[in-house]
Amino acid sequence: MKQTEKNTYTEEEIEELKKWFESQQLPGELALDKATYIPNLRDTLDRLLEQANLCCGNPKMQGCIILLERIREKLVSQSK
């Protein structure tokens, strides 16, 4: 489910992301990369998921979904 592979995400894919995050033991904060620090991960995820639900059909508004994917990838890599 990478942005490079498609132009938009479906509501079902957003729901899948939401369920994945809900099933995880999340840290309170996350350093996504050298320039991106998220001090309140749960609050940030809630806001990004809300935005993703509103923007999922608009190919120009996929940034929030791409960020959710990056956060998930980082959490998966940290759990290994």
C-alpha cells in the first residue's frame, strides 16, 4: 500500500491502518527520522487517521496517509 504504487487509498485501507495501530503497544513518542519527532504519538495518530478518512479519495491530499505508513514501517522495524 505505497503511494508510489497507486494514486489514492480506499476507506477500507484506512480502516485497516486504524485497526493495525489500535492493536499495537505504542510508545508515547517517536523519532520518525532525523527531522521528524512526534512527542505524543497516540494524539498524532488520532488526528492523522481523522484527516485520512476525509482525504482518502483525493490524490492531492494523501500526505497524512503516507505519514501513517511511514510511522507503521518505523514501528515494525523497531519491534524486530
